[in-house]
Amino acid sequence: MLRSVFLGLVLASCEAASIPTQLDSGAQASADSGIIVTPDSGTSETPDSGTAFGPDAGVEPPDAGTEPPDASIPMTCTPAPERCDGLDNDCDNEADEDLIGCDRCSAYNELPVVTHWSASTSAQQYLAADQAMIYVEYPDGTYVPGACYPSFAPGLLPDYEHYIGDTWSITAIADSEANTFTRSACTLSGAPVRLLRPDAVNTERVRSRAGAVQIINGLIIDGSLATIILPANWSAAAPAGTYPIVANGFYDLNDNLFHQEGPDLTRLIALSAQSGRTGAIGVLWNGGGAVSSRTLNPKSLDQFNAVVNTVATQYSGDRHRILMFGGSRGGSTALAMASNIKGHDYTVTFVAAAVPPARVGEHSVLQSTTYPGLLAAASWTTGLGDAWRTGWTYPSCAGLPHLTGLTAPQAHLYILTGTSDPMIADLTLSVGGPAFINGLKAAGTHVYLEVGSHDFIVPYAHQVEYGAKLLAAEIPTHADVLIRGGHGARSEPGRVFSRVGLNRLWDALQTYLDPTQTGQRPSVAPGVDFYLVNRATHQIEAFARSDTAFPFTMEIPRYTSRGARFPIVLVGEIGAEWEVAILVPGESVPVLSTGTISSEWKSLLWVDVPADQPLGDHLVGLRIKKPGAASFVTIPSTNTIDGTAAIINVVEVEPNVSGGSAGVATLAGQIPGFEGTNWGISEY
């Protein structure tokens, strides 16, 4: 018998011609679909050309510096044989005689790299350099609802404004890795790079006109951590506001510096002081916490302002010429700080953001196998490894009574924002909220976005809605939409922000580095460009469209289980009609549903899977009718990420608990070969 209760859908009483009783074979798209695909002569996408920051950019030696010594900075004159320790051997402060005759990329770092964590006390300790052992494994065996399955060590359970790694780093860096990092950065940029410990601030160890990039790592500023990267021509005598600032806010500070955005930002800052350029200051910031924070709590807005104040007052950074960049949390952090809704004394003039979470309230509610990355995120945020399971509520044994009894989405949202109400979070604490949009417009910020249509953790619907809001508010915005792209489709493995985004950032920075553009601000040409991820090669190809509408998609889970709950999310033009058909195993007639895309660019169908739902593959089909179209168009069921038929596989039970975020990979794994993707059907 047809189980119409499955998916909570109603069997539509439509004419046979309206909805097929068998799902399409996926052979071809409709002839009147208006699709034009131009694979750019079969070549994959290449980064923007003509930029000095591209992967093939040449390097050149840094300027030696000709500025007289700054009398306010005490100099130590110690005539000695030439050496590679980074200490000047004379008082002219014009050239680094200590590097003459040495390997220009020899490391002369202050080691060890600090974490501010002490293993002996298992607590934060200034200038300590130990590895924090924060993760624990809960016992294998039968899962007991209501029992505690902590992912983190005792005393580290996350709570609102209580995040792991706020004033300490969870990543220890070996001396050899630190030296390799600076040598590599020197090789790529042509400028020596030196790591300094945070107590070098306000001492002669931070050198004026050093001829080397200086990285002051691990500064504790207003309850958060930051790293400041000074260009080789930085001068302590420079007037206030001399150097534009390039900032990124991401997770753990040491991990970000050495493994994530740090290598690219270091190179950018090194190049910013070459070929007669004025130089820029780089900032890496942990956004208020390495784990469980997403820089969504109001305090983070004040913390970033404190970081800006430090760079402006101590290093002559220009608080009104700030560029920000990042992917995922880094993207939404950049946009939130640029919006500056508290009216602090700084201005972010340009943002490059990839796949930014823009609607955190509904985002938390969508935790499901439709967005499998959100399952792991719920466990990571709450610190309780079973929070991804259907029906989970925050256990009393965790010892936080104000969280006890909350559902996983509610607890997840409260820890991040201080409210468990999705509507409040969307309106007042998300970058897509009115105050943030208005703040971005008031600042005159130009925005570059990368959008992925099949993102496994940040819904495509929210990315589309945010981009549309920016354009509607006449905020200069250019969006690159990667059809069939996931979370960081353009990026290197394990990264989110892309080389294309970095080139955009570098081009924007040139406005401030080129003396011939004095008084200009970075800008983008508003509009949307589309790209396709090739199903066979996984390469990104050019894609021409007959219109500028965001492509229609239907996001579904690849796996679910009896008793589970998940959403089907349809995204397309406002007013577009859709028809969804799901063929249950053993049935000849599909379960049907119809609807229309709302003013929020989506339709949302919640699915409650019965305890006796037939197991196995449920084939899914889709037809759409765009506004003004005369008839529906069938979207092939094979218009998935990898070209196989769109199915929802129903399994009997969720896996048992057996380790951190247990079962997430088994139940809702990513599509093989397509990192960061979810499952569903795309218009193209």
C-alpha cells in the first residue's frame, strides 16, 4: 500500500499528464528549458589573471628601508660578526646587516610558539606552549538516552560566552614546523619572515624598518586571541593611519596561522611592501573562541573593535581602511564585523566571503541528514557527542540547568548567540538581519561572495537569500555561484576560502597600496557569474545562462532512518512552482507534493519517517515551472552531484554511539570525491 504519510506529503489528485506515475529516466532536460552550457572550450576555471597575488606571481627582494632610526625605540648596538639571529649589529637601522651573507630564508624565530596553555595545570597560562588535550572519547557500547557523552575534557563544556580556546590556542606548533612555515613564506614572497612571541610588544624586539615580515603571534586582546603581521617596511615612526589592515577571523589561532589562512595572508602582507607599495598590516583573530564559538555573540563585536584599536594605536594601522576575508565562519565573521552594528570607530571597505552562514536561527533548525555537516556541528558546539541524534535533548547530568531539556537546535543556538529562539537569532544576530544589512550599506562596503548550490553545512537557500538582500539594498556585490559546488568547492582540500577569493582580495588591496590611486576605495562590479562543477572531472567550468536567476535546486538527504526527521529544501526564483514525486520501494505510484517558492527564495518540507517505513532506496523526481512559463519542465533524476539517480536510502535505525559524533559519517557521508557537498537535484 502507498504510504502517503511518508514525508508528511499528501497524494495530489492531479491529472495523469500533470505528474508522471513513473519517475523520469534522467536522459535529457526539456528542450524548452532555456539552458545554455558553454564549457569554455572544455577547460577548467582559472583564477583571475593580471594579479600579482596569483599562484605564479614572481617574487622580488623586499625594500631595505631608508628611513632614519626612530629615537623612541631603544636600539642595542652590539658590533659582532654577521649572524642570522635577527638582531641588528649597528645603529643605522637601514639595512639588515645581520642577514648579509646568510640564507635570506633562514629562520630566526622566537620559539616555542605559544599556546598560553599549561599541561601541568590543565589551564590557561600566559606564554605557556603546551598542547591542550581537550578531546575525550566516550565509552563504546549501547546508547542510553539522557546519559552524558562528553566530547571535551572536564571543565571545558561550552556555554554562552564560555568557549574553548578563547585566550589560548588548542594547537601546539613544533619548533621544526614553525621554522618550515617561515622558510616557506620567505621562499614564496622573497621577504624573510620572523615569528615573535606576544611579549615582544612594546620592546625593541619588534623592529622598525626590519626588512623582514614580523609576525607577533598570540596577543590576548579583550578576552580573545589575535596575531598581527607587519610588512617589512613597517615603521614605528609612521603617522597614524599609514597602513591599511587586512583581517580574518576564524577558529583556533595557531591552526589558522600555520595551516589555514595564515600562509596566504603572510605572503600577501610581504608582497604589499614590495615594488614601491606602501605596505599593509595583517590580522588573524580567533573570533572569541577556537571551538563552540561562531563569532555570533554580541561581545565579539566589541572584541574585534579592541583588536582594531590595538593595530591602529600601536602599529599605525588605518581603522578606516580595513579589508576582511574568510570562508564559512570566516565569511560571516567578516560580514558581521563589516556591518559594525554597534557603531565602533572603524570602517571595513571590502569583504571577500565564501559560503557564509547568513541566517543562524533557521540554520540551527535544519540540523539533519539533509545537511550532514550540521549534525557534527551540533555535537561540536554543545560538547556532547550524541547531540546529532534524533530526539536528543540536553541532559541534566551535564550540570548546566539553563540548558537542560533543550533540543539540539535550541542548545546549539543558545550557546552560539545567547538565545534559543530562531526568529530572534535571524532578525538580530545574523548577518542577513536588517541591522547588519543596513550597517553594511552605511559603511559603503563592497562585497564579493562565493556561493555553493550543494553545501553540506550552509544551506544554499540562505546564501541565495543573503546575496539577493545585498543586491536589493544596492550594496555593491558580486557573487560567483558554483552550481553543484559544496563547502569550499574552489578551495584546496581542507580549506574553505579559495585562490579566486584571494585574488579578489589582493586586487581590492591594490587600491590602497598603489600611490596613483590615493583617495580611492576598493570596489566590485555588481552582478552574478555562474560556474558548473563537472560531474566527471570535478573541475569548475564556465557556464553561460540565458538569465541571471539563481539555479533551482532540491536538497534531500542521501540517508535517513526509521523514526528520523529531516527537511526537503527547494530553492529557486520567487513564485516558481514545483512538483516532487517520491517512489516508495514496492509501490508503483509515487507520493506527490506541490508548492510554490516563497519570498524567502525557498520551500521547506519537514519529513517525519514512520517507524515502519519500507527500507531501501526511495527514488525522487522533480518538475518545476518558472514564473511566466507555460508548462512544467522535468528535471532529470540524474541531475545530482555525481550523476547517479537521486534516492533517499532509508535504513532501520541510527547507528550506536561509538566515538565523537558517532555515526555521522556512516549515516550521512559526503558524496565521494566531492568534498563538502550534500545530496539532491540541480536544475543543471
